[in-house]
Amino acid sequence: MSGASIHVKRILILVHRWLGVIVCLPFLCWFSSGIVLMYCDYPTVSDGDRFIHEPILDASRIHISPSEAYARLKSETALDSVRLVTFNGRPLYRFRSGASESMVYADNGELQGEIPADMARRIASHWTSLPINAANSEVINEPDQWTVSGAFRPLRPLLKFSWPNGEQVYVSQVTGEVVQYTTRSSRLGAYFGAIPHWLYFTRLRKHAQAWSRFVIWLAGAATGTAVIGVLIGIWTYLTPRSHVHAGKASGIPYYGTKRWHVIFGLGFGVIACSWAFSGMLSMDPFPRLQGTLDEDGARMDRALRGRPIRLPAFDAKLPQLALEEMAPETRIKELALTSFDGDPIYLAATARDETRIIPVHGEPTAQFEVKRIVEALRNASQPATLTDVRVVTRYEAYYIDRHRQLPLPVVFARLNDGRSSMYYVNLKTGRIVESYDSNSRWNRWLYHGLHSLDLPWLYEHRPAWDILVLFLMLGGATLSVTGVILAFRVLFHKPSY
């Protein structure tokens, strides 16, 4: 090896050594917590959870029309969504515009303001089916570990109720809904999984911008460390040496922990690089990779609806009549007032992803006709045209879900709009559930593909996915353990080249 090559290698080793001191513990944390995160997610209240606990709508108690209820608010703000639900034992309209929500009871037109404590106690007790007098309560005005996301900001203040068995319920005093629910086991899983994996520590996470930058820079440093380590390992292994052992002119010249570190680095270093890099992408450091996914998806969704929500249009078929049109055994828990292709419709929800379409002018149906969705997409996409349209009945490369919660069937459509935009439209709701353009398709593979290994074949043949990911995680964790040992040696002893 030439003198220049030796000098370059020594510089790389020095950089790798001190970067390794910084990122060895985060690497070990990410790999070990990733194993837990495979099966224990961060606690959330999903739409499915909410539907389970929602009472059934009683048509006989609805006496106020949507337009009459909205008139009580004396507001002319454009509406983003309107839902009819049962709240506090009574039918209630929820009018949402932006981040604000107003509530009007559908039985007598009474307005519901901030949720009083006694009502919140009843809501929390109903959610857990536990006596409220056994719970401790407190007002949460600032983020805690389970409400640290910015999504909770417009929902505060929150009333938190804790039972001796470990169940905790957070009720928003703004909306009256249960916005967070945890148990002793879900919190334990998060402490060993999502929280260390995402660096979701309250003191850091509540400062969203600082948290984002910290994760990006740490993941970037980890990526650089892994890349340099792989290069050094390959260089070391392939470099000829005069002290040939057992007839070999190359190999690993180290012993003990350093030798194992090189072995595991050569075996799992590439996966450490890809996971650190793809983890960094989860924080959107390169906005262009996201493309115009959110903007185009929202624009197309609005175009599919055809026009803003017009409440007087629903006077032709009031909500109580829409509910009565359904079969008696159909247990409707929520009505969403919306439109499709300009026509007013009710979306009746019985459970998560279980809906019925009730047109104001027409008969109830389970899903939209494919040709109508295609025609609406064609009109909405102008001046671009559709180049590929098909019905998707099973998950595929760009429409996949390990938990199998994405709805099926959906209509797939590709446009010739210069970005080759792609949309997946739910046949049961007429809403876009996934969308991509030429940039966000890169993000799908560089982030989701590399980080979660969400490949259709692996998901369809489980436990193949579990076995592969566990093998890679354990290999990466072992590599990280040897890195931690070597890092302590760097800190407390003077290492040799």
C-alpha cells in the first residue's frame, strides 16, 4: 500500500472512530427498539377505536336539519367537513373549518361549548367501562409523553383520567372526544419501542423544529459513519499484507472485539447505512422527494367532490330519512355530509372502512360504480388525460399495508401530467387514499422500501417478513454492541491504528 493510501486510510479510521463514539449508542438504541416497534406501536386513538366506542345514531331523535343547525352558529365560513354523531347521548352535528370545530345538537339546536368536567368524566368512563370515582383526574395544558405531538395543540386543554389498572384516557375539552388512550402494556411497549426509536422524549419532541433537526443531523452522522465503516472494512479485507497467515494474502488482521466488529460490519454494515439514511428521510430533509403528494391529493379530492359542502342541498333528504332508508339491522354510527362529482351524498359509517353511500337523490349503495369514478377522475384531471386505469383488489408495490388496513378495492389511475401522477381512489367513499408523483415514488422506495422492507411478497408470505427483519435487526444490534465496546476503548484508552 502506498504512503498516500495509508494516510487516507488513517484519516478515514480517525473520522470513523470519533463519529462512532457519537452514534454507537443511537445505533444500538435504534436496532433494539426497532425489534419492539415491529409489534408494539405508539399508543393512538384510531378511527377504528372511535367507531367501536361510538353509540348508534337514533333517527327518531334528529329534529334539526343541517342547514338550520349551522345557522345557529351565525357563521359564513366555508366548511371542510360535517359529521352527524351521537354525543353525550344526543345526536350532534360537528362542523369543521380548518383547525376549528363547532358543535350543535341535532335534537333541539343547542350549541355545545367547552366540555365541562362532569361531561368529560362520563365520556372517559364510557370509553373504559370503569367507574369514574375510581379514577384520578388532572388538567393537561402542556405536552406530556402521550400528547407531545403538535396534533394535540388545538385540542387542549385535555382532561386526563387514570385508573388503578393502568388505563389512561385523555378527553379534549374543545371537542369532547377521547383523543388519547393508553394502557400499562401499551406504555411499556412504547418506552422500549417507539419512544427511543423516534427519539420521542418529551423535553425534546415538544420543540418540533429542534427535534426534527436533531434527528436529521444524528441520522446523517450515523449514515456517514456506517458508509465510512463499510469502506474501511472492505479496504482492510482486500489489502495484501506481507505477514500472510495460512497462505492468504488478505483478510481481517484484527483480533477480539475489533475483529468481530469488522466481520459484522462487512455482513450488516450496508443495512446499517440504508436504515440510518432511510430513517433520516422520515423527517423530510429533502422536500422535493415528497413531490406534490399532499397538495395534488387534496386538489384532486376537492375536484372529485365537485363543489364545496352546500348544506341546503341536504334538505331534499334529511339525515333522519337517510338513516331510515337503511336496513333495520344496519347499525349506523356516523353520517358524513359530503358530495361526489357535485352530487350531495351521505357517507354512513358502521365501522372502520365499513360504509354505505346514501345519495340525496337516489338509493343507498355499497360503493360507487367504477365508470363513474373514472369519469370523475377524467374531468378532475383536465387538461391532463388518463393513461392507465384499473381496479386494484389486492395490495401491490405502491399500495401496500402490513397491517392490512388500507381499503380494498380501489381504482388506480395514472395521468400524463408531466409528473406521471398516480392516484388510488376508494370505491366505497370516492376519496383518494394514496397518491404519488415522479418524486414521491422515489421517496416510497428510499424511505418505506428501505426502512420497513414493505415489499408485497414479504407481506403476503409472513412470517417471511418477520424472519428477515428480525435477522437483520439482530445482526445490526450485534454490530452496534461491538461498536459500543470499541467506543469506550477510544474514550478511556489510547487506541492504535
